[in-house]
Amino acid sequence: MIKSGKFQQRDKASRLAQLVPLKSKEPVLKVFPLPKLVIASRESRLAMWQAEHVRAKLSALYPQTSVEILGMTTRGDQILDRALSKVGGKGLFVKELEIAMAEGRADLAVHSLKDVPMDLPENFELAAVLEREDPRDAFVSNEYASLDALPDGAVVGTSSLRRQALIAARYPKLVIHPLRGNLDTRLGKLDRGEYAAIILAAAGLNRLGMSSRIRSVLEPEQSLPAPGQGAMAIEIPAGRDDLRTMLASLNHQDTARAVTAERTLSKAFGGSCQIPLAAFATIDGAIMRLRAMVATPDGQRIASADATGPADAPEALGRKIADALRAQDANAILAACKVDG
């Protein structure tokens, strides 16, 4: 819980949801919106698109509420000369936004879920997960149509150890170099000829209207997505029942369940960007399928698992897959990654 007296008073004074019984005896939430909301966001073009997307949805739901965006630069945006896995991991993209919420300068933060650490600080929680965009990886090149078309020795750029491992396993004669920066920066490096091709998340390109840059998408069988890839999440200070109620209608149940399974699996192995780990869940009716893999960055050692379970028990399926990976010596694979790092 937030310890600040400011937040405690606000929480007690404006419990914005009350249960109103219907004749059917089934209660519904009645929402009394706040007069103003401030969304904390990174200032990259993609992050601002995501914040604007949430602002538009909130404005449509609560036209009497003023919704503003507080743009911020995070340490993850500033450190571009080193791999993210070497300088502190995913938390570099969210810490400044959490400080803004803790200080009362913002009410909520919008994130790409794959950038959110598996363990949030105790004073914060995820209030909603929006419907997932395309979760697949995208192959982007000015000269080649696919990974298969690249000649031996071609340089491929990626920011992800997961992608690095999967590409190295299937295409050992390609050269993989790190690629940092926001989406526009990465595309600029490709256009300057620093890479023959780069691998990006299809969701980001689609959201910014840049789908034409995608030469081909990598199906999960080729490149299993990262936990939470393609999904957006809204983080709030813990205990803010008023915000949780206002945001409830933005939560997409199937997406939330799928990413819960993925993040449960990831958390079982430390939930860090410092390890090549993939997890991707899909839902068909009442059944969820979860696929996952861990690997060494060179792709020489890989453990993978695939199982199904009830869609309403995502944590259990995540733990089941974790056990299946451990049975394939996943812990030793990941220990080797840490030694190499």
C-alpha cells in the first residue's frame, strides 16, 4: 500500500465504486469518475501512441474526466550503447514512471507489458491488460524478403537474447549484432546500411502505421514470442480502488489470462531479460495452450515445452510448463547463460 498521507486521504475520501443491487440480486459496479487523470508515459513515439490510445479510451468512457499525459525519459531510453541485459534490465523503462505515481504527479502508467518486470514493487499493481496486438516478431529489411533469403555472414540486428538464440539455432551462419534504441532509431540504423535485416515486434510497427516495413512475420514455430509481447498494461499505485474500478472495463480477459500464464512461467526462472526465454499462450474456448522455451544465447542448448490446461487457471499452466522445462535441465541452461554474461 502507498504510505503517503496524500494517497491515503484520496483513497478514503473518494471510494468511487459502490455495489448497487439489481432485481436479479446480481450487483454491478457503479463508477463515479475522477475529475482528472494523469497518465505517465515514456516519450518515445510508440510509448506516446500507447498512452494516447489509453487516453482516448478513457475519454470515451468518462467524457467528464480530463485525461492528461506526462511524458518522461527513462534510464532505459538514455542508455543506448549497451545491451539492456547488461545495464539493469526491464525495470529501467518503468522506474521513473513509478516515481511520478508515488509522488502524486501521475495516477497511472501505460507500458508495453513485455517491458514490465515480473515482480512489481509492493506499492504498485497492474490494473488492466488491454487486448493483444499481433504478438509475432517481424522481419524487416530493405533488400531481403525473409531470414531464409539472407546470405551467409549477413548481419541481423536484435535487442533480444531470445531472438538471438532462436535465430542462431536455425541460421548459424548469420551474424547477430545488438540493436538498441526506440523504433525509429532502429529503423534508421537499418536504412543506413548497418544491418542487412533487423527483427522487431510486429505490434509496434502496426500501431505506428508502419506495417509496410514488415517483409515477413515470424510464426511462433519460427520465433516464439516473449512473455507479454504485443500486450499493453496499465500500472497504478496499490490500493487505489477508485482507479481500479475506472480501468476495469479496459481489461481484456483472454489477454490477461494468457499473459498471466506467460509471466508465471517467466517468473519461475527469474523473469529477467538477461536470459533467452520465450512464452506464448493462446486460448480456444475454455482451453489455454502455452508454449515456452529457454536457450543459451548461441542457440546450442534449447529446452522447450508445450501443454494445455483450463483457461481460467493460467498460473497452474505456467507452473506446469516450468516443471516440464526443468525436467529438460532448463536450470543448467540458464545458469550457463549467467556464466557467459
